[in-house]
Amino acid sequence: GSIVYLGMMVGAFFWGGLADKVGRRQSLLICMSVNGFFAFLSSFVQGYGFFLFCRLFSGFGIGGAMPTVFSYFSEVLAREKRGEHLSWLCMFWMIGGIYASAMAWAIIPHYGWSFSMGSAYQFHSWRVFVIVCALPCVSSVVALTFMPESPRFLLEVGKHDEAWMILKQIHDTNMRARGQPEKVFTVTRIKTPKQIDELIEIESDTGTWYRRCFVRIRTELYGIWLTFMRCFNYPVKDNTIKLTAVWFTLSFGYYGLSVWFPDVIKHLQSDEYASRVKHFRNEEVSHFVFNFTLENQIHSNGEYINDRFVMMKFKSVTFEDSLFKNCVFEDITSLNTYFRNCTFVNTTFYNTDLEQYKFVDSELINCTFFHVRTGCQISFDDDYSAYWIYFVNFLGTLAVLPGNIVSALLMDRIGRLTMLGGSMVLSGISCFFLWFGTSESMMIGMLCLYNGLTISAWNSLDVITVELYPTDRR
């Protein structure tokens, strides 16, 4: 997760500046193509380092799409309806979150959705999930190829004819929808922006193509940097500083709690699970065949002589100070299972996942291991908490629906700042009730409450940000 956010931070800086130079549509096409390509690639790579590299560049693409799409959409909206329509646009954030949570819930827990190509290539269900999550990005790239450039941007760069044609197309479409196709699109005034000449100085000895490419890239990056620095010039300097503080505090609270809530819920689940543990002491079992599941148990000071443990699942089982003599462990799958200070004598382990680290301070005398399986072998069907995590994320995402509707209906009536301040105050007050969260259901309810109250602040902040900057710095 952190590597994606790092890529988003760099991507927002790069693609935002590029969108002010080459256009919103072109910037969106490139950054979303980068996101889609590296998202697909990350689902196939096998090395952890290469996987992080792909996720970094996927985040680099995401970071450009998020700010650019609001500038792109706002520049084709009428001012009196801008807040409402941008709020409806923000609802697709919720729809995307619901889609991701639902796909994770439906795909990842099923290890049947996987295949292997030898021992070197493993394609598990989470890789299918990554591909499915990249499909909307690919669809957006295809749809953008049929979309026009922002007419406001075209006017800013002096392409009046292209801007006029796009505005006429928007006007005619709206008039036909209103049942007034006879209305003619007219322009009474065109603002002529001050053009900034960009000179690229290329030395006479840069005749090779790669030197020219280097100079071009360096010049473009320098132009992006200048565009960024202009956000700290008069008259938008104060706005930039204030918005930076608001964006940081809102993001810190929202994403911090988004990470904290699942951990707390998981901690509460663990405490409740641990309270139901069963203790067995001083067991003496001999010549017995164990072929059933052991779960949430602690066995202390036991003696197991000539026993067979066959086709079993150990889930959260601990053996302490126990003796295993002339025993056989065959086809064993374990999760959170440990043998502490135990002694094994003449014991055979065949096709198990009982690795060395699961024998804590234990002594193995004349023991044999055959076909030891490495890694986690428990499926999600055996671990219900895995389903629960995705379900909680689904509920938290769905909870923003009322806030989206409220912000869409009221933002243009009560104002952006009023909604931003009110939403942040209410969401801050809701955090004080976290002290009283003592159960899973209460924490899930507070998660939904916080998300529902915070989304109006996000929507208001998106609208305020695009409205406080001129087109060339938006």
C-alpha cells in the first residue's frame, strides 16, 4: 500500500504539470495507460522486488488520473451546477471501492482460481483480482479516445476554433435533450490569454537523436517544475498553502483511520477467539489415529505414544511440554500452530507444512521429514476472518452513499466552504465515540459513520480546489 501512495505522490506532481502543458485528455490517456499496463504486469510477475516496482509505477499513473479528471470535468460544467455534478462524479469513487471490495470478496478467498506452471510460476487468485481491478482502467482509456479535449484548456492555449467546435457540440447536445434543437450556438466574447513563449535551446553539436530527446525531456520537466512553482506565486499563493494544509489533514485522518479500523476489528476478533480457547492437560494417548480438525486448543504435559495424525488440520493449536514417541504425522495442514518445549522421539513427518520455526525450544530425536510443504497451506474456506475483512471494507465503502447524495444536492445551495467545514467538524466529533467501541459491530458502525460524514468534505475540497485556480495552473 505505501509503495502505491509514494507513486501517487510523485505522479500527481508530474501529470498535473503535464496536463497544463499538453491538455487534460492527453494527460489522462497517458497516465491511465501507465496505470493499466503496470497493474496488468504486476499480476504476472513472480519476484517481490519487481512486483513492488510495478505497483510503484501503477501508483504513478493513479496519481495523475485523480487530480486531472476533476479539472477535465469541471471545465465543461456550468458554474451554477458544478458542485452538484462533481459530487456525482465523486460517487464513482464509491462505486469503484464497492467493485474492488466485491471482487476481492468473490475472487481472493477461492484458491481454486489458480494454476501452476511447474515450480517456478504460480498464478494464484489474488493475481486474478489484480487483473479484474485493472479492467475499469482499460475501459476508461478506450472511452477517453472518443472524448474531446477540454475547451477551456484549448482557449487558454489559443486554439479558438477547436474550442468553439467542442462548445458547439456540447450546446447542441444539451438543446436537443431539452427539446430545443433550433437554438443556435453563439459566442459574444472570447478571452485571449497571454501566451508564454517556450524556447528550447539546443546546442549545435546535439545532432544525434538521443541528445535531442534528452534536451526535449529536460525542457518539459523544467516546464512542469515552473508550472508547479507558479502555484506559489501571487495571487494563488495563499490558496495553495491553505489547501495543502487541508488536504494533508483530511488525508491523514481518512487514510489513517482506514488502516486502523481493520486492525482494531481484527484485534477484537482475536481477543474473542482467544477467550474460547480449550485447555487439555496431562493427556496420555496411545495407539490412536487422529483424523479430524483441531482448532483453538492448548495441550499441555501430554504423552502421545504410537499415535498417527493423518489428514488433519491444526488451526491455532499449541502443544506445550509434551512427548511424542513413535508417532506419524501425515498430510498435515496447520495455521498458527506451534510445539513449545516438546520432545519428539522416532517420529516421522510426511507431506506436512510443519516447518522448523513451528518447533519452539523442542527436541527432535531420530525424527524424519519427507516432502515438507512451505508457505501457508490453509485456504480461505478454513479462515472465515478473511471473508470478514473484505465484507467490512465493502460496508465502509457503501456507507459513503448517503454523504455523496447529500453533498450533490446541497453543495450549490449552502456553499463549498460551509459543507467542507461542517463535514470535517462532524467527522471529527464522530472520532471521539471510538473510545466506546468495545465490539466488532460497534467499530463497524463507527467506521460507516465516519466514512459517511467525511465524504462530503472530500467532495467539497475537490470542487474548491479546481475553482480556486486559473486554467493554466489548475
